[in-house]
Amino acid sequence: MSSLTYTLERRTDPADEATREGVLANPGFGKTFTDHMVLATWTSGEGWHDAKVIAFGPLQLMPSAAVLHYAQEIFEGMKAYRHEDGSIWTFRPEKNAQRFARSGRRLALPELPEEDFIASLKALVEVDQAWVPAAGTGETSLYLRPYMFASEAFLGVRPAAEVTYGVIASPAGAYFSGGVKPVSIWVSQEYVRAAPGGTGAAKCGGNYAASLAAQTEATEHGCDQVVFLDAIEHTWVEELGGMNLFFVKADGTVVTPELNGSILEGVTRDSIITLLREAGHEVTEAKISIDEWREGAASGGITEVFACGTAAVVTPVGTLRWPDGEVTMSGGETGEVTSSIRQTLLDIQYGKVEDAHGWLTRLV
């Protein structure tokens, strides 16, 4: 049971049906938001309180709010899926809630109890359920973005005594509008995403901000994404700017970089490890060097590489590029293991196959 009660202050000017249907016909990603949002407040004296669902709109924030100066904030990302019977579900929200709590501890933010986290998703989707795309419209969903930030108006360098929690929602179309296509990856030479003891394992905005210069560099070299190596030896593959990696070997075994404190523990990553093992693959969480990737791809020892995350689900990697060379995996095509695991995961999320693991939670 949730300890917070999310009161509803219904919007007086919601989007009309024609406007909403126009958005749902071509939602894109993160461009249009639903009519309402969740807000709750934490203070050192009262704890969590004032939980509500209100009209989506600007937040009032003092220029001295701690988040603007010290970046004390975290966030999560998940999707709501409409099934054929009209019901609406999300995927493993308890894992997101647990990671949200871990991220909060690392950023010296208060923990929101798991039951209150999940209740906030249900409260928002209940009132804005018309914004969840219809079943059978491809890989469409309602993207949910919980977040928390230091809202206290104070410039002292210490954990904030006032914090704001919120959830916003945005209809999302298929990540690959023209079908799944292998992406090209640039090996960052100068930048690292995170270091041991840092915030790499937390889902906080600073990690993403730190990746943008490297992403710009990747774009300048004609690549879609950037891959980061470890901060100490600049040898070991960690992750992309926002996705975990998997390597399929010629013998059918699969390797994914081990969690080391600077890699984000992805919910999709964890799910794929389980599904691959059930499909008969030996999956190892271990270090893999950039040289092993290059040489394995060139020799055929590594037959497929794919990245995974909430937004794109599973993304095949086609080309790995660095300043003086490049190598292409699977002939530039999407491999069989990549395609199979992607479809299996989607079928579970959209309710097309049995949810044998109890991974789905009904929102509406």
C-alpha cells in the first residue's frame, strides 16, 4: 500500500480529442506531453507530503534552487503499453523504483518508497489513459519520466532540505520509424562517461550531460552513438551514452560488460540476460576490451553486437569506428540473436505472449 495519497486536480482545458489523436498518429519522442503531471514534496521536517496530480505546466523555481547550482537530481524512464483488451501495463516498475532509490542515495536525495513510486505512475496513467496509443499501432507507448531534484532555495553545499518529485508522460512512437537498422558507434578517445566511485551507476542528469561532447564528436565522424571505455586503463568497454552492450560470439555464448560501479544497471539489460539464458545461451558478465571487440568482429569470433535500453529496446550495432579504422559486424545486418531477443522482449511487454516472470504491472 502506498503511504502517499495522490489527490487529483483535474485540468480545466485538456487537449481535445482531435488534437490528441493528431499527436498519437505521429508522436515522435519527448516532444508532446499529456494533460497532467505528478508532483510531491519532501522536506527534512515533514518527509514526503503534498502528493498530487495536477495540470501539466511550468514549475515555479527560485533562481537559488540547489539543483541549478549543484545538479542534485535523478530520473527514471519506463513505458506504459496498451494491450489488445484495452488494459495498460508497464514493465518491471519495481526495478526502476529500486534503481531510483539507489540513485537517490548516491546523490544524497531522499528515497521514495517503492509503493509510492508505483502509485504515482498509476495515478498519472489513470487520468491520462487516453494518451496511451492503441494496441496494434506498432512499437508505440506512453513514455513515463519520474524525476527528483533539489528545490530548496539555498546556495550552501549540502544535501537539500527540500526536494521535489514529479512524473511526466509523453506519447512515444517507434524508435526506428523506418524499421530496425544497425547503428554506427564511435570509440571515444578523449572522454569517459564515469569513473570508479563516481555517479556512473546512478541515473542522474550529470552523466548524460558529460556524454554530450563525446556524442557530438561521434556525429562529426558520421556515427550514431558513442561507446565509452573505462576511466583508468581506457581499455575496457563500458556502455554507450545511454545503453548497455551485449556481444554474441560465434559459439553462441554472450558477454555483457560486468557491473563495476560506473555502469548503469539497466532494467532491459537484466531482462535480456534472463531471456538469453532461457533461450539456451551461456551469458557471462565480464570485462571485454576494445581490442577484443575489434579483433573479434574482424575475425568472426564476435558475430553480433547489440545495445539495449528502454527507448530503443534492442539496437543492433553495425559499425565500430575509431580515428584510424573501422570494422563491421554481421555484414552490417541485424543478427539472428539480436532480432530474436528483441522480438521476445516486445512480445512480453505488449502482452502477446505469456508473462512467465511476472514482469508486467497493470496500471489501468
